[in-house]
Amino acid sequence: RQLHMTRLPAIESDYVLELASIQRLAAEEVRELAPWCMEKNLAVSIEGTDVKAITDQKWCRFILRQLLTNAVKYNPANTVLMIVTDVTETGQVFLDVIDEGPGIQPHELPRIFDKGFTGENGRIQNAATGLGLYLAKTVADKLGITLKAQPGQKKGTVMRMIFVEPNSFEAVRRGAGE
């Protein structure tokens, strides 16, 4: 994480923006976390449409890794972690990471992307640094990806990535110095 924090101010010089399968990127990160998922007996389900979005694959995977790491960390053993990809009614590509954990307290939602914020569940688990979501949001902002957190239906959390619209690609590319 320290290396990523050091690189954050200049990641624009490392962008390679291209059309990528969002489900494939998610599947690659799930494979990286497979031993931890097996240890907790977590099933991972990837559902929805195999959508594509213009993004930087390496940095998009970095964001996904942060979201999935939190989902695995807070998901109880013997449950299901879902990843859903699709397109909104307005045509925006999105990816949801849906866990069955304790969820985020409503009063904490506005602060979850703040540097150093761990929240009640992070304090209970004693495993949170308060940097994962901060780093994910910082990178997402630079890539034009919107990150949102929503409480789950009954429990858990839905973390949503909304990808930059295709017509915004040129603005992102200009921001990357190309």
C-alpha cells in the first residue's frame, strides 16, 4: 500500500486506457483472493452482462482488489460474495460487489472514503487501516470511476463502481496527458 500511495500523485503518467471486460478483470482479482475465500469457505458468484468499459486495467484491478478485500474480510464464513456487472438505464457500465457482512452504519457512509477512517466494524475486527477505500477512491477519481457504497437489503454492503461514459473518454485521456 505504501508503494501505491507514493505513486498516486503521478498515476496519470502510467495510464493505458483501453476497452476491457469488467467481468474478466473481476475474475482475475477473485483468483488472486481464492486462497482466502477457500479458507473462509466463501462462494463467489459473478453474474450479469459481460460489459466492457474504457479503463486502465492495472489500476481498475487495484480498485477491485480493495473492494473485494473488504468484502472477503467482513463477509462471515460459509456465505456468498456476489459480483454483478450490467448497464444502468442511463447507459452507464457498473460493477457491484455485494457482501453479507455486518454492513456500514448509515452515519458512517459519508466518511468511508476518508483517509484513516476505519468505522465501527473496522475497530471490532481490529484489521482495518483506513487506507483501502481511501486509495480506491483516489484512484477511481483519477480514472473517472465513481465509487458508491449502499447498505445491503437486509445486511451487508453493496459497493458500486460506475465507469466513465464512452463520450467522456477524451476528457480522461487529456487528463492523463496524452
